Amino acid sequence: MIRLLIVMLLILASPSRAAGTSWGDLSRAQRKVIGLSESRWEALPAARRERLLRGAERWLGMSPEERRRARRNLRLWKEMTPGERRFVRRKFKEYQALPARKKARLRRLKRWFQNLPPERKRRIRQRWRQAKDKKALLRKGLHQARRKRARQPRPAQRR
């Protein structure tokens, strides 16, 4: 029992993978994505190395379309003011704290909105900006999406 405890403590106390990762251990693709020189990499704290390495691995696993979207989102993020960034971070934290059912509802509402014609989206955005009770508008939008789905014929089920 004591041996198991000692082994677990040693594992937990061991430095992270990136902390022990030297520049030479990185693949050429990882080095290119990270975009640092060897001396800068070696000077980084372990936590920063870990984040950069995880990010590089995630980037290398993306499809070209996902990379285009990530570049566009980064450009939009850089164009935001500090106040806009704080607002987005706060909203993201609020979203993360929601129960799964509410997250699913918001995703459905987003898909519904994205599939609307541009003119309809413009009218909805205009109503949203002028609305006093924004939650009521959200409920109405979701209700309309459900009604539309209910009117569509369902495909025959296979047996």
C-alpha cells in the first residue's frame, strides 16, 4: 500500500511532458507551427511550453477548413477592443456553466438562425436591438423553428 502511494506521488510530482521536451524533440511541423527559435523555446516556463505544444498538436490535426476558420476567428479576436474581449470571455464562461440541455437549445437556435435568408436575419437583428424582452424573442424564434420542422414531412423509416 505504501509503495503504491509513493509511486503515485512520484508520478504526480514528475514534470509535465512539455517541461522535459527540448527543441530537438519537437517535429519539424511542431516547430514551424510554434514559430519560436530554439533559445526562446528553452527559456519558456513549463506551463507555457505545455500550452504551445498542445496548441501545435491541435493545429496539426485540423482540416484545411478548420484552419481557415481558426485564422478568421483569430483575426476577429485581434480586431476586438479589450472591452469586447472581456464581454466575449464573460459570455463564454456563462455558456460553459449552462446545463447541457440549455446548451443544446442554444445550438438549435443558432442553426435555425444561420439557415435563414439574409434579409430575414437582418430583420431579426433589428428587432433584437429594439426589443425590451429579449428572452421572449428567443422563445418565439425557437417556437417558429419547431413549427417549421413539424410542417416538414418526415422521411420513411427503414425496417
